[in-house]
Amino acid sequence: MNHDKDEETALMRRLTSAQVSMIGLSGALGTGLFLGSGSTIALGGPATVVSYAIAGLLALAVVWALAEMVSTHPVPGGHGAVTASYLGRLGGYVARWNYAVTMLIAVGAEVTATATYLRFWFPGLRLGLGTALCSLFIVSLNLATVRLYGSSEYWFSMVKVTAIVVFIVMGAVIVFFGLPGRPATGLTNLTAHGGFAPNGVTGILAAACMAVFSFGGVENVSVGAAESENPERDVPRAASTMIWRLLLFYVFAMFIVIALQPWTATAQSGDSATESPFVKVLSIAGIPAGAHIMNAVLIVAALSAANGCLYSSSRMIHSLAIDGMAPRFAARTSAHGSPRRAVAIATLGMLIAAVLALVSEDRAFMYLFGCATIGVLVTWGVTMCAHLAFRKKRAAAGLPLPRRRLAGSPYVDWIVIAATLAIFVGLYWLLPVVWYAGVPYVIGLLASYAVLKRTLTEPTDLLAEEIARTPSSTSANREP
């Protein structure tokens, strides 16, 4: 069934504000938190709590810039479509394809991780078969109606949120009050073993560079704008609740992890369910089968992240197809508003990423991770550049700003742009694979644009469309 843009947008708005918020949480609240962040804590020590706060503030600025733009222009493709309108063909092409590819890589990683967790219960399960089964499950959800997808993601994310809240509450009890027959842990681990910041300010900033990627995926909240019941209300509300939840979850969870045991022990822990700090809390509290409970949560967390990332990637491909930057057939939607052909393209990319991760779990997977890492940085940097253009062009046109918007602009925009560049430079020493895999990836992305640019249509001028719908009296509402 084929629809024009207005009909598609009207048909697809079936997500509530709570579901939009949970979609935003799904990508950013993945398995990394549940298994602990040993490599990050190894850099910052107990001061990693500060590092996560710094990274969270950067993510907060990005999310609010996104919410401001997509609530003004709730179109398919979210921030990618808005970026194309305000930064032109090159900016839109890079923003949209980069985001689509980054999310696909993330899906491949998450379904592979899910298959790994399933082997905790089924040791004989082949990793390839488990990955295929998990992929089929995620694809089925994304081929269903938008409402069913929203409901499934809501409950997936609810399980993760509940697990984190239980962990924080139980951990706080163990740290501050203790349990019968077990004294309180106290806060000695925050200052022992080298002090609160054993590696100084450099360690805090280095850990912040790594922590940024825990917040990768917060952009998902913008992609659901076109499918929201009331995007002008739902997107800013979802952005606000989602990012503050992430900040609280990560900062408080890291605080509990560091307070429960020496940070040196956490930094050396492995990446299995039995080594998770969540399992440690369950064990201390005397809850039986803690590893099994944790493994179930890990599976839900990975499936949820994969579900949200595939959703975002397919919607971005759908938006690209509408503007002629992807195969035209992907612009079509089902009678229920689901862009199933775009999901099919995204599924192909997901399978490629998963196969690469399976064929060479060390080298291939790390190269995929390097591409995904730089993809997050590119998304954040381009988003803030688009927001600067958004503000400048709206001011020149005499159009008012949304009631809920990013405070401190343009200064905050430039701070985030400078931070993303600094993080990229710092990762040359912290995570060299970002340079080895990420730089060629960006060069390839730009090269593909150079090859295809003559065939690409001009993106929709969303500002011109808004001006055409705005009464001539708008000038009376200009911002001072």
C-alpha cells in the first residue's frame, strides 16, 4: 500500500508518550550497564561516577536539541530528515546513513550477545543458530504493527528499568544499613585503593570518553516522532523523562557498584552473567539462583536494545527512501503503517553485521565496534550543527522557538561539538580501533555521497513548508 508523506505520517502515529520514552531508553540502556563497566572504571576509579555524569550531561544537550527540532518538524526519519532540511544534501545524507548503519551494527552486536547469554542455559546451542533465532524474533516484532512494536518495547524496557531500580535499592541497603548478620559495607571503597580519583583529572576525562558510548542510542527518541500520537507534546516529555532516568540509573548504579567492592576488583571482572555486579547484590542478599535471574535480565536487555536499534534503522531507511537516498520501494508502508520493506533492508544489514561478528569474534566484532563508536560521535556532532542552523534560520525567518527547548544555545552546542572532537582525538590512545575502523568508514560514507550526489533529490525544505502554513502575522510573535 502506497501513501504520500502526509498520509503516511497520519497513519503511523500510534505511539504513546510513554512508549516513545521507552524507545529512547531501549538503545542506551543495554547490556553494558548490567555487566558493569570494568574498562571505564579501570580508567577513572571511584571517580567514574563523575565521568558518567559528564557524559550524561553531553547526552542531555543532544537529546534536548533533538527534541526541539523533531517536535517542530515531526516527520519520518526524525533528526535525520530535519538535518537534511537544515544542512542540505550532504549533511542529511551523512546524518541519516550514518545513523542507520550505526544502529544496524548495534543490532548485530546485541543479537550475538543474546545468543551468547542463551548458551548459559543451553551450552550445546551453536552461536550461529542462537543468533539466527534471536534475529527472527526481533524482525517479527518490527514487521508487526507500530502499536504492537511500541507495546513490546515498553515491556522490554520496563523489565530493565525494574532490574536497575531493584539493584540500586538493594545495593543502597547493603551499603548504608547492612543486612541481618552482615554489617553495612559503608563508603570506604570510594576512597580506598588510591583515593577517589586514583588517576587524577586525566583519568576522569578518559573514563568520560568511554562512558559517552553508554549513552549512544538516546537519539532513538527522535525517530519515533512521526509515529507519536502528539509529537509536539510527547517528544519533549519523553526526552526529559528518558535522559534524566538514564543519568540517575547510570550514576547511581555506578555509585553502588563502586561502593560494594574495591574498584580494582570491578575493573578486573569478566563479562559473564556470574561476574555481573547485579549478581553480587543478589548473592549478598541471599537470593537463590542470582546468576539465572541476571541471565534472564541480560537476555531481555539485549533483545530490547536490538529491537529499538532495528526500529530506528528501518525508520531512517524509510525516510531516506522517501527522499530518494535509498531504494524507492522502501518508502512504502503496510496498511498498519509499518515500513516493512525498510525493515527488510535493515534486516539484511543486521545479518551481515551478525555474520561478521560470528566469523571472527575478535577482529571483525572489534572493527564493527569501532565503526559504531565513531558513528555515535558523528551523530552527536552533526545533530548539534543542525541545531545551530535550525536556530539561525528560524530567527532569520521570524519564527518563534518551541516552548520547551535547549537552554544555553548556541554555547552549549559548541561545547558538545568541541567535546565530540576531543573525545575522538582521545580515543586514539584509549580505543585505537575507532581510528583503524572508524576513519575508513567515514571516508567510505563521504565517497558514496560523492558517487551518488547527482542522483539525489533535494531534501524537503521543512522551514519553507512551515512558513507557508504560518499566517503573515507571525512577525508579531518574534522572539526578542
